[in-house]
Amino acid sequence: MNKIHPQAIVSSDIQIGQDNTIAANAIIEEGVKIGSGNHIRAGAYLCKGTTLGDNNDIHMHAIIGHIPQDLAFEDKETFTVIGNNNQIREFVTIHRGTKPGSTTIIGNNNYVMANAHIAHNCELGNNIIMVNQASLTGYCIVEDNAFLSGITGFHQFTRLGKLSLVSALSAVNKDVPPYVICGGRPAMAQGINVVGLRRAGFNAKTRESIKQAFKLLYRSNLNVSQALEKIKATLKGPEIDHFVSFVEASKRGIVDGFNQELDTLKTKKI
């Protein structure tokens, strides 16, 4: 049985499963589809075109599926699809697709903290953490287990690879390869997300292979194409295959690495 507060505003034209809780002043527009076991807290707003899976927790004043912040939007039918077991915290904004028939997609087990923003046509995988005020612009792709620290900004069409980590206050305008830590304005690759790899169960051999791939890509004198050929020739495993294929598929290019010689000069005591 669903528990719907009498002060909630819920359209009669929705599809809803079982065991949902909808609190006071929540608003659910027509055409919304809701699974089972969801908690929709006070003041949350689910707009038309939204599909919500099971066991999600939508906190106070989160707005899901609103029209995109895109001057080209023509008010055609577009969608937002959210999976299962997500935590959407206070004042998060998630916008639906902008082109007719298009969709913003969020997977499962994600934790989106207060005031974060997910713009139109973004695609998020699973087990992603977005810290307070992390902001994804249109068409960003975020792979599984990525970590977006607080007050971070991302250019349109940017891709963040699996288990990548972006440090706080960073501005990202190129793709972040899988397993890489980056930060700065603009963000630059700093190393491998060793802690994340360990927590994800990657063994020492795999972590070492990823470390060697990073060194070839960012710490050798090879260009990107040469580095990728060297990686493919010398390193093996599904994680390496994914690392290579991600970089090869990049249209914006990948984030730059620090200039080690310049960095050494800056930190050297005079």
C-alpha cells in the first residue's frame, strides 16, 4: 500500500507501484511512472516524462525531470529515467532531454548530494557519488563508480571514466580517462585512483598494470597515439582494454597531464 500525504499534489494520471511514501507538498505531474518502495519527501517535484525505479530516496525540494536550461528547447516530449536505490538529496536539479524524444538517464545506487545539478541528456552509470554543488552540463557521460567532488564544473559532452575522481573546485573541459585522479582549473591528470581501485577489489597486479598504462599515457615522451599502441603491445587485461578504448573514443580529447619538470621547478627551494 502507498502512503500519500493529503497535502501532496499527485496527478491522477500516473503509474505507481507499491509501498511508496509521498510526503506533504510533494508534487507529481501527469505521466510520471513510479516503481515501488520509493520515499518522496516534502516539497520534492517530479515532472512529466519522469520514470523512477524502485527504492529511491528523493529528498526535500529536489526537482526531477524539469525542462532543460537550453535556449533551443522546443517544449517537445522528452524524458528522464532513473533506476533503483538512488539517493537524491536536497535541492538537486535533474533536467529531462532537450531534443524531441531524448532522455536523461541515471542508473542505480548513485548518491547525489545537495544542490548538485544534472543537465539535459546526461548519462550516469551506477555507484557514482556527486558531492554538493557538482554540476554536469548537457550530454555529459559518467561511468560507474566515478567520484565528483564538491563545487566542480564539467563542460558539455565531457566524459568521466570508470572509477575516475575529480577533486573539489575543479573545472573539467576534456574527458577524464578511467581510474584517473584529476583536478585544477582546468583539470589536469594527477595520478591513479589507488584507494578507489583497492576498495573496488582490484588486485595488486591489475593496479600495477593500470599504473603503467597511466605512466605511458602521461609520463612518457610519447604522443597519445604512440602511448596507446605501446599500452596495447605491453599490457593486458579487461581494465587495460577499457582504458584504451575510452581514450580512443574521445572526441573532446583527454585531460592534460602536469608538466613534471615545470612542477619540480615551482616546488624547488631557491
